[in-house]
Amino acid sequence: MKQSGLVVAIVGATGAVGEEMRTVLAEHRFPVSRLIPLASERSAGTHIEWRGEQVPVEVLDDDAFEGVDLALFSAGASISERYAPKAVAAGAVVVDNTRAFRMHPEVPLVVPEVNPEALADHNGIIANPNCSTIQMVAALQPLHAVAGLKRVVVSTYQSASGAGRDAMDELRDQTVALLNFAEIKTDVFPRRLAFDVLPHIDRFEDDGYTREEHKMVNETRKIMGLPDLPVCATCVRVPVFIGHACSINVELQRPLDVEAALDALEAAPGLIVQRDSSSYPTAADCVGQDPVYVGRVRRDPSVEHGLVLWVVADNLRKGAATNSVQIAEALHAAGALA
């Protein structure tokens, strides 16, 4: 490790998650000696603010990673597939926030509060999980540790920002148009999102589930090391700008009453638990915050050893930028960034 700190590149630096990565790096005082914001040619000539200075955005190309120690990617799977191996070849460690490498058997998929041990074995690329998966497994892990998971059924309520900056702009424009009785335009979402909810995130697969729902199933199994865990997901887009929520039904292998479950959740890192069910967290509560919020923990009387919980997090932070930086912090603490 360089005495003066690390050279850090952010791929997709002008996007919503890229901006949050920069913010979290600063807030967490990550040891950055030089920040290199990388984006497409259309961002060439623009600047971003970093530690009180204006830093020029550089164009992402094959030679962009020379001298880079850490590369944080959040510019789409096709960009990661093309450029992440180039970053590794140049000597950087990559933390990738796309779906490109998540299910690759040689790439660890990591939530530091859940499976930090997976960071010990990587080939230069670490995958950041799907945003809703992150907040769900953060809440599931402490319950699994004390009573074992038997089955999980989850419904998500995901904000527009999960689809990027253009999606947030579209929700804003649709809302304004509806309130002014104007024409509604739909470019990002498959149907109008303003004042509606869409049970449709990412493309539909042959089995009737969406790719987002498959992500939650497969990523949960990989992160928790439970390849046969029954998981069923329904992912819904809601007209909220930032903040994802999950309603989770958990069937456990052993008895666990509500008070013991609350105790386990409160003792877990990265969670804020609201014990009073009438004082529940919402998306508005979590915006700009790093923790995962848990509330409305109650018994599920329809199954043996069942619990229900409500989980909320800022999808741009814990669901993306914060988790990426936490992975980098763990690597740095282990001396794995040179």
C-alpha cells in the first residue's frame, strides 16, 4: 500500500450510484490519494467535486486503469464485462456493482456484515449484490444464525432510482404531467409509474419470473452459502425516488419468538431495529443513511416457526455505494489493496 493512500477509479462516476460512491468514500474517510472519475465520452470535459476541488471526468478506455489500486464499477453489466478484466490486468482490484460477475463461481458475492470470509479468495474482482438482496440478507443472517432458515418469501417495493438517473427523471416528469393533465411519456419504465405500482423489474424469463426476482433467489443462496434454500420473490417498482423496502416471510428450522428475534437483529451489525411495530421505518427515513432498517417484526401464524419483518434501506447507499466501499474497507484492513 502506498503511504499516501490509494488511487481509486470510479467507473460510471457521473451516474446516481457513482455520485454516491464518491460521497461515501469521503464520508468514510477512505484513504484516497487520487480519485479518477471515469465515464463515457459524452461526459468528457465535465468535472465533479472531490474534497473541495473540481476533478475532470476522464473517458473510460483500455488504458484508463494504469496505476489504479481500486476500481469501483457501476456503469452497467456490458461495461463491467469489457473493462473489469482490463482493470485487473493493470493491477487494480475491482468491486463491481453490476450483475456481470455475481453468479460467476470464482467471483465472491459479498455483504460484509454477512459473509466477509468470502473476500479471502478472489481473482481481482469482487461482486456487489443486487440492492434488494443486500438489505434482505443483512436481516436474514442474524435469524439464520440462531434458528436456521427453512424458507423465505419476499415481496420488494423498489424505488425509481434502482433503474438509474433517467428513471428518476421519468418519474418526476410523469408526476408533473399527471398533475397538469398533460401527456404522459414512458421511455424507461414499461408502463406509467407515477401514481401506480409495477410488478415488473428487469425482463421476464420463461418461467414467468423476472430477472430481478431470479437475482434475489440466486444471490441470496450464494451469499448465505445455502444453495438449496427455498426462496420465492416478487419484485415491484413503486413511485418513490430513493429507498427500497422488502416484506419478508421467514420460515425457520427451530422455534424463535419475536422478542428473541428482535434481540438477534439488534445485536447484528449494520441494522437499526424498531421494536414497536407501530413505529415502522419507511423509505423516507432511510434516504442518505447507511444502515438497514428493520421493523414490524411479528409472528407468522400460517407456518411453524414463522416470522414476518419489514426491511428498508437506501438502495443507492447500502444497496450499492456503501456496500461497495465497505468491501473496499475490508480489503484495505486485510492489506489486500496495494
